[in-house]
Amino acid sequence: MAKLGFNQATTLKNSTLVKDLVLAEKYGYDYIEIRLDKLKEFFRDHTVDELAAFFAGSRLKPYSFNALEFITFRDKAGYAAIKEDLGFLCKVGQRIGCREIVVVPTFDVGDKTLAEIRRESHRALGDLADEAVKYGVRLAYEFVGYPNCSVNTFGQCYEIVASLNRADVGMVLDCFHFHAMNSRLDDLRQADAAKLFILHIDDSEDLPPGWLRDHHRLWPGDGVAPLADILGTLKRKGFDNMISVELFRPEYWGWDAEAAFRAGKEKTEAVLATYFR
Ligand code: ZN
């Protein structure tokens, strides 16, 4: 049975890491995905020892860090900043037992061919993974279902990680992003589940492909993303990694954070019970 996670984007504007840890534990989530910005904010007045002590004493565990953004086609200074954040996350990850980092391809890269995007993705993923492996950390590449993202469908992202063929580099399947650019179910059916490190679960308003943006996300079950097809396919494949609720909806950021944890758990478990468990 897949484990349930909470991604901090869901309470991005109405909570903190300290509050998210307490609420995720209270509502019985198995894992938390920690955001890089929230982690840096936490360290302004807390230490890594405090964070390690929390996880040592809780049922809740850390699963991944989100995210190293725009890892491809960067200039020297931009790429150096990514490497610096990578080193920071690896060191924290080693202390608290967090073994995955989500990495995101770059937007608006101009007229790059699919082959050029694959080559640059392989270079960046390979270079970052060579560093992360020293800490026992692996990378999950997350395609973004926006027209101007250089990797924007499941099939394209899967082909990149499958052809890179490293055990420590896989991908994130985000149901909203899958829907937002009409990713093909056949590509998912043919995929090796071992490459799917993380499932982000969410749903989508009924707007045309190419127009959908993160703020159109809805709680799982409340929208039109093909959750039944995705979850049914994953179940047949024996997918057993974390399923993490990840919303970016300003409406939900207006709620009390506790209400978001409660709704995320209830809505997600109802969908999983229908289609997955
Ligand atoms: Zn996601």
C-alpha cells in the first residue's frame, strides 16, 4: 500500500515548516516533502539538530526536498547557485534521513530541439547526481505541464530518465502536469514503475491544455484530471512509492492551515480508496 505524503506547497502562504511538521504528524501523514524556501526560513531560528530530533521522535518522516528549479541551460552563476543548494540539501538530507530531491527543467529556453533538451538534461542530471550519490541522495526530474517548459509531458520526461539509465535518477509524475499538456496514458502504461520515484496527487479545473497553470489545481477528486486512469495504471504496475498531495491554489492558502491538512487527507484517501487501494 502506497504511503501518503504532504507537500508544503499546499500550505505555502499560510504555514511554516514547524507548523506543517506538527500538523502532518497530527493528521497521520506518513511523509512530508520539504520545500527549499521553507527550509531556509526554518534555519533562520532553528538548527538541523532540532529538525533531526523532531523526525527521530515522530511517526512522520521526510521523503524529499522540493525543488532545485531550472537545472538546465543555465549560465555559470545560475548553475553554481544550483550546485550550492544541492550541497546544502544533501547535507541536511543526510542528517534527517531525507533521500530524494525533486529537480525541475528550465522554462523559455528558445528553439531547442528535443534532442538538445535531452542532451542538456542528461548533462545536468548526471552532474548533479554524481554529487548527490556521495550523500546517498537520488534525484527525481519533474516535468511541468506548461507550453513553455522545456520538458512538459510524461513521455518526454520518461524518455530522458530512461535513456540516462541511472538507478539514482528517476522522475516525478504530477497528475495535474500530466493532464495540463495532454500527456499520453499509453506512455505511462509502457513505463517502468521503478523510474517513478514520486507521485504528486492533485486535480484540475476544466480548462484547455496549454492554458492550465498551478493555481487551477484542485483537491484530488474535485476536478477533471484522469486520476482513475493514472492510479489504475500505477496499481497494475505495483507502484509502491509515496503519493503526496501537492496543491498550489491561492483559495486554499486563504484557509487555516489545519483545514488544508484535514481536507488533503480526506480527499486524497477517498480517491485512493476508489482507484488504488
Ligand atoms: Zn508536482
